[in-house]
Amino acid sequence: MSDASTDSERPQHPYEGNAHHAGGGRPGLMVWLLMMVAAIVVVAVGFIGVVLGHSKGNATSTITVTGSGTVQGTPDTINFQIGVNTVNPTASAALDANNQKMAALERALASNGVTTKEMQTSGLNIYQNTNNQGTITGFTVSDQLNVTMHHVKKAGLAIDAAARAAGNGVQLNGVSFTITNDSKLLQAARTRAMENARTAAGQLAKAGGAHLTGIVKITDQENQNSGVYYPTAYNSSVALKSAVPLQTGSQPVNVQVTVVYSLAG
């Protein structure tokens, strides 16, 4: 009797419908395909959700702060402008006399530690002098030197000697000091600026319930303040008796940094 089993006792494949239905099992196949498509859509939506959630979780939080550091240094370079004015009834005579005085001035500077490279002519002018009626009364010749000295301690003697050599008509327009060898000062200022920036960032992060995890970006700006300036120290009526007293004082070197730190909660 076992061989007499019917088709209804045999398990059906999902692709098969009931054999006695019209269409040969097509509706069953369509239902199965629709179910598979729906399952794929669900999986895809779930995957997109996971990716978006992962991206959002990895967004970096940052904080930007500015820190500054200042150190004091002693100027190692002096700059000044010195020259001669000469007045004469004729232009040629004024120029000749002025040339002689300037030559003597330059020799005096050179004898007191100023090299040729440290002297540069900054202005040579010849102009007419007239009275109220517009009549020419003479000519003035003006010649100026820009001087840069790296031997600051010799500058007083150099200025005094140059002024004595030029005599009446000498002009000194100003003195300024700068720091040219500032690498160590800048290093110390940068260190202080970064320490200040980190302190400020740490305080802000703590107040916001977070902590610093690293540095994203650093931008620094150096600023060496202008040197000390003295107004006109000499003119033709000043008597010169000794080396010009010069005090270099100290000069600040400042560095400002802007730092972007990453944060974590």
C-alpha cells in the first residue's frame, strides 16, 4: 500500500503551486519574488541607517583659542640717520662744501666701527633759497645717510665723531633699536604662547564637560615691537664734547598663536 501514495502527500516546492490550479504555479513564484524584494529593501535601509549613524558619531568637535607669549630682549642693532646741510650763495659752492663735510663724516663713522655696507645714502637735495620778494638768496645742499650698526656699544662714539667731523650743519634725525638675533627669544615666546593657549582651551573644555584630545591646526604670528626712538639730537647749534650717551633698554618680542583643538565628551 506504500507505493500507492498520492501527490498530496509529497512536499511541495515553493515555486510550485497546486498542480490543479490554472497557471502552472506562477502566482506562488510572484509572491516569493515580492517577499525577497521587500527583504532586500529592509536590509538596505538598515545599512544606510548604520552608515549615517557611524558618520554622525565620528564628527570631530573642536575649540579654537588664541594664546600670546612675550619675552624681553636687549637690542643688538642701532639705526640712525645723519647728514649735513650746507648753504652757499652758489649751487656749485654749496655742493662742493657739502661733499667735503660728508666725506669727513663718513670717514669718522668708518673709524668708529661702521662698515661701508652699513651706510646708505638716503637723500641728496639741492634747492634754492628765496626771500619774501622771490629773489634767490643762495642755495642749500642736503645729504643724508642711513646708518645701521651691529656694534651698539660703539654707536655713541661714532655719532659724536661724525658730528664733530661735519661741523656746523650736521643733522641727526633719530635713533631706533632693533633685535636682529631673535631666534632664541622667538622660541621662548612661542612656548609661552602655546602654554597660554592650552590653558585657556583646557579651561573652556572643562567648563563645557569635555576634554582636549589633540591639536588640529596651529597658526602663529610674530610681532617684534618697534624700537626706542629719540627725536632730533643734534643741530648746528649743539656743542659736542663727548660720546653720545645711548641707552638700549629692553625690547619685547611677542608671538601670538591660534590653535584649534579636538574635543571629546
